[in-house]
Amino acid sequence: MNRITFKNWHFSRWIALLAGGFFSWQALYYWEAVPAVLGIFLLYQAVTRSGCLGYGSCEIDRTIQQEKGEDETEPKVKNFEYTKIEEN
């Protein structure tokens, strides 16, 4: 459970947390399943920093790549060959 973190909270995460709390409250108040699922989904994304929430999107994928030592600046294809087409 080391993925739960309270670092790097940006505006989108706060909005997702508030919306998840609102929908969860609505689900309990009106005893409905649809807002419960949406609320739990948004709360899970906000707390665990998963999913893509605006800027800083897909932070989990970038941190996993950095932990593995993968560099995003390296080109995926190192040997690129091309043929020049000339018109006569």
C-alpha cells in the first residue's frame, strides 16, 4: 500500500477528491448505486494518484520509468534509415 501518497497534490486531484466525496455522500443519502460507483472510482484515483487527472497526468507511469532508470529523452528508434525521393 505504498502507492497512497499525499505528495504533489495539484488542482485536479483536489477536484477529483471533492467530487468523489460528493458522489459518495449522494449515494448514501439517496441509497443509489450509480453515484456510489462513480464516487468510489474518483476517490480511489485521487488518493492513489492513479489515472490521468489533467496536468501531471499519468504520474505513476513516469515514476515507474524513472525508478527503472529509463530515460524519456532517448529515442525509441536508434538506427533510422530513409530514402530520399526526388522529382524529375
